[in-house]
Amino acid sequence: MRRRFSAADRPAFRRDVAKAFDDHNIGVGDMTEPGIVVVCARAADFDPETNVLWENEANRSAVRPDVLCQDCKSPLAMSHHAYAQYRAQDRKPKVLCVQCLQRVVSLEPGATR
């Protein structure tokens, strides 16, 4: 079966994502770190067919009805690995959808915008 290409395969997309991460001081972190914000895709925007892009099963995602954006309350999609960490925690980290991230980050004290 031929692999279907997605937006993530375009160099411009990867460059734009890297710039957004840099602009907002976003990085990879452990979900158990204090003050961590987990960013996910809204369930409505999640395409399960893109899971074929991930070789590692833990990186594949699914819609999680019990994980909601803390700003807009939309259900979110989360990777199997991140969801296992999320479920195991007593104090859940802040979870935002991609659409709400920029607005919420710009309202945070000390934001650089």
C-alpha cells in the first residue's frame, strides 16, 4: 500500500511549525513537569488515516472523549503514549487544542506578544 502524503510532509509546514514552537517557547516535555501545557488536535480535525505516518504504535492517536480543551471544551485527539501518562496522573496538566493555544498563550502573564 502506498503511503498517503499529508501536510506534515511539506517542508514549509515543518518550517512553520518549528517557527511557532520557537515563537511561543514550546518544546517537548514530560507531562509530569509542573506548569506543562499539552497541545492536541480537536477531535473534529483529527484524521485517523494519518496514523499510518507513525511507525511506533505509541505515537498513534485516537479521539479521547474524556480529554477536553480547557478553553473551548472541545473533545481532543491524543497519542496512546500521552493518554496513558495523562490517565495515570492525579493532577491533570492543562490541555489545549491547537486553535485555542495562541489566544490563551497571548493572555498569559509574561507573554511576549
